[in-house]
Amino acid sequence: MDELPLDQVRTLLAVVDEGTFDAAAAALHVTPSAVSQRVKALEQRTGRVLLLRTKPVRATESGEVVVRFARQLARLERDARSELGMAEGTGPVRLPIAVNADSLATWFLPALTRVPQDPPVSIELHREDESHTTALLREGQVMAAVTSSPDPVAGCSVRMLGLARYLPTASPGFAARYLTGAPERDLREAPTIVFDRKDDLQDAFVRSLTGDAAAVAGRVRHYVPTSEGFRDAVVAGLGWGLVPEQQAGPLVRTGKLVLLEPLRPLDVPLYWQQWKLDSPALSTVAQVIAVAAGEALRSPAHRGL
């Protein structure tokens, strides 16, 4: 295989984005038969199945590579047209970014207000757990991500942002009722607040206390899938949980929350991963995020302080 024909690559992307061959045909102003032929030709050229013919269609692992390439190609083309003065009427630069809910609720959104809007930039945020945001990068759905993984996705660069500190907290009433003995025992039995079924923070904290790799937090779990709702559930006494330092600090100072283990915070390293593209808009946003993270997150050099 010497090259990937651009019309076939763009067609594959259209099918993935639109969900069906018919919808892709309508978007490309060609016949469904032409779409099918282009996809089959691309699969023959690559020697791989690129699409699962489900409803909606889904890219295979090999297909995700081509989809990511197609999105990068579209971004490069748009930037080139802009530099050549050919971007009139194309609208703002669109940057899809994956970010975890706690960053969104604390430091990430204020950072975005610093992004220059000349030329205008349209940010499309995808909320996902920090341990899963790289999946969206790998699938080509986003151009950048805040992630807990230091291992770069293929075709991406990675840089350290800092440490997001979480504090083990509970309401005073909850602590008086459930947490009167050894924390390593009580936290395995007391009701727990969990963000969603991908959230491993509470279990990780219990493992750090007990040294038991199989230890988990309480069997009674309340799932609260928003950062603000999670915090409010802990304040209300529904369970104990790890709350971001920026949210927990003021509540501890006013007595609405108590620290369960003052000397045992949980630090989660956060990284910025982005496509390796010479995109001015993406580079600008990356720099803004790095500066804001440096102000809001803890430095790895101060871990444990």
C-alpha cells in the first residue's frame, strides 16, 4: 500500500460520523453505492476490516487509526486554508477536548476564558473519567484530553499538568455515626459516595490505608455522576468520599465537612495529551491549559505536602 486515497479516507470518516452508509451518502452528495464502494476499496487497500456494519456503524481498531488520520487531515486542511486567506465563511476553529468532571468543576472552565478569540475558537468538551479520556483520543473523537495516563496515544504528545489532590471527607454527623474506630476498617464498611462505575478513587484510598490490594470501599454505594452533586452528597451525610481539594477546603474550614485522614490525601497525576499537529489554535489552548494547571494543581515536587 503506497497511499491512502483521500476521497476514501474522507468517506470512511463520514460513515462513522453519520452512523450509516445512507446518511454518509447524503452528507457527501453521492449515492450509497458509491460510499460502499469507497469503503470496500479502502479496506482492500489496507487489508483490514475498518467498519463493523452495525447500527450505527462502528470503527474497528484499524478503522480508528484511519478515522484519526482523517480528522487530523481535516484540521491541517482547515489551518492551511486559514493561513491562505481561504477560510471565509467556514466559522470558528472547532477543538473537541476530553476532560474529567472534577477538572471541569474546579479549574478547567476558568482556564478556557483565557483562550484568545481572534480568530474565534469553538471548544467542544467531552466529559469522561480521567482514566478513560485517552480512549476518545484513540478513537479520533477529540484532539486533546486531560488524562491520568502518561503513556501517549499513537500520534499524540503528552505533558505533565500537575497533581489533582483529593481529600477523604465526610459530614460531622456521618463521621460520628460510622467512623468511630480505625479508618482502615470503618471505611470498608461505611456507605460510600462514588461518581460512577468507572470511579476507583474511593477503593484506591482504602487500598492505600490497608495495604490490601483486594480491599474496596463500602458495599453500600451511592452513585452521583456530577462533581457538584458528589460534593453535596458528602456534605448531606449520604456517605463518605474523596472530594477535590478546591471544593473540600472551604467546607472543612466552615465545619460542614471533616477530614478523615488529614495526613493521607490522594494525589492523582494529570497529563495533557494532544494530536501532534502544527495547529495554531490547538497550540494556544494547550499553552493556556498548562499555565492554568500550574496555578491550580499541585506540583509533583511538592507531593505529600
